Amino acid sequence: MSWRLITHENVSAAYGLAVDEGLVAAAHTLGSLAALHLYTYRSAVIVGRYQNLQSAVRIANCEVRGVEFNRRHSGGGTVLMTPCQLAIAFAIPDWQAKLPTTIRGLFHLFGKILADALRPLGLNAEFVGKNDLQINGKKIAGLAISQDEDHAAFFHASLLLDLDLSLMLDVLNLPTQNLPDRGISCFSERITTLRQEGVALNMGELQQAVVSAFEQHFRVPVEQTPLTSHEQTLVRRLMDDKYTQDSWIFATRLPRKRHYHAECMTPGGILQVHVSVTGGTIENILITGNYFSRTRDLCRLESVLRWSPLDASMLRRTIRHYGLDASIYRIKLDTLVDTILRAANHPPSAAIRPASPNA
């Protein structure tokens, strides 16, 4: 049985993201075949599911440069997508393949598949850290995972054929203001592209390399097909009700009442905790950042923490009682509790403190 390949070129952020979510929704509700979506965007900034877009993106600069901005349904950090980057999405129902059950296992699996796609091109890539695919210590792809749908897995990636670094630094809110060259040298040392690595191929050839890697790993042929009528209906609904709505794009709004926040750099990414406090208890809490989690786990975590006393041992006990101590990928319970307490104690809002080595 063949799996499906869907391709698009130069799409809007809203359409590309709606297709991705529509494919995994169809895989979940209909038990349809696994689908690989390979496409390119018009220039767009895409933030992760749990990020605060207003703090991650220079919205005014995007509007001047004609760069769209939106939010994907998978976690992770902010990316600039352009026509010179291959967007990859893969939706697969559980019954079609035996997949790892953890986020870490899924990252390593899909990192290996992308590394296998690059190997015939003469490039040795490896999966490193939280979610990066690197060549000689430089990032060439960022990976994202979503486990929000039961009985289906979803994988996101952006693979750099080329990169407009100047545009990226202009529209992303990066800590480059104190660097004399606006961070171009810094990021050139950390990011690479296929063209910088001396690989001369077009987007179609890159897509075929990715398709071949998926076929070889899963031992299933992949054939190009259009979206089904049901998927087209899902995509239209997602565009109208979600990806064109401010309520989704600016979803992680801060608590309305006076609140405080603390930030922490962890192995799972930046953790940001915003809290409103009343009488020594948490009245409201919002946990944002560029980490990975199941949305239901994060919502439950925030829910059980509301009206909890600001006591480290009691917070740990509450989180463990509900089985949520590992609800955020690679962020340990003690790190989360420490950040909550620092936020409640009104630390300087701009500080980003590294977690302890054991975080």
C-alpha cells in the first residue's frame, strides 16, 4: 500500500499550516494513509505553539517587509520560512507503523530520516540537542513534533536550501542589538545551508531526496496525490476559524491582572512563567516558551497550579499527584517549580537565567 505525497509551492502561512493540521486530523479521525507534505512558503515567520508571538517577532518590521506571521500547532521555536526553505510535514496514524512513544524517540527517528536524505548528497548530518539537525556543528534543519492527536503522530521540519540571514535578523526578535554587525557573523557560525555546503540542486531534487529517505526507512512507496474532498473541507475550516484569526495567532496572551514573570534557559528550551498572585497563592499562571509538550498536558498543568500555595514542596507534590512532572520535554520538575517561585517573587522581567546543570 502506497503512502501519500502532497506538494505545494509558495503558499501562504495560513494555508500551509492548515494543510498540515488537516492531514493529521484526517489521519486521526478517518484512519487515512500516512501523508508527507512537502512545500514552500511565501516569506513568513512561524512561531511555536507555546510562544508569545508579540515578544518573539518584530511585527512592524514584518509588515514593512511584506513578511507574514502565524503560529503552528507543533511546539518549538520561531523560524523564518522563505521560498528557499523546504517545509516538511508528516502525519501518520499509529496503525501504519511502529513508532517511538516518546518525544525524544520521535525526534531521533525523524532526525535520522532527514540525515539519510542528505547522505547521498555527500553530507553527514546528525541530530543534536533538543531538536536540531547539524552538519559540522552548524544547524541545517529544525525539527518539531506534535502528539496532540490520539493514535497519530505529526512531524514538522524546515530544511535550509538557502537562507536570507539579513531578513531573518530584521524580523525576528533576537538578542543582537549589542553586536556590531547585528549578529550576522554570529549566526553565520551557527547556521548553514545546502548551498553553503556546496550542494547544487533545486527544490524539486531536494524534495525527491526527502521522499526517497522516507520510502527507504519505512519500506513503503510514496505516491503524489491531491488532498481529498474531506481534507479540503478541513483545510478551509482551519483557515477560516483558526489560522486567519488573531485569537490563534496571538494565542498566548498574558494574564489581564498585574502579573510577574521569570525566564529560564533549560535543555528543553526557554521556559517563561507568568503569574498573578493573591494571598500567597497562584491566582493565574501562563507557561510559555519554545519547548515541546502535549497541549492537553500543558493546559492541565496550568489548571492544577491555579490556587496552589507558593510553597516548593507543595507545588512539587501537586504536579506529581496529577502525573505532570514530565509534561514538558526536557524540563525537570525542580526547574519548573524554581521558575514559578522566582516569578512570584517579582524578579527583573528581562532576566533569562540558565537552569542548573541537572535541569
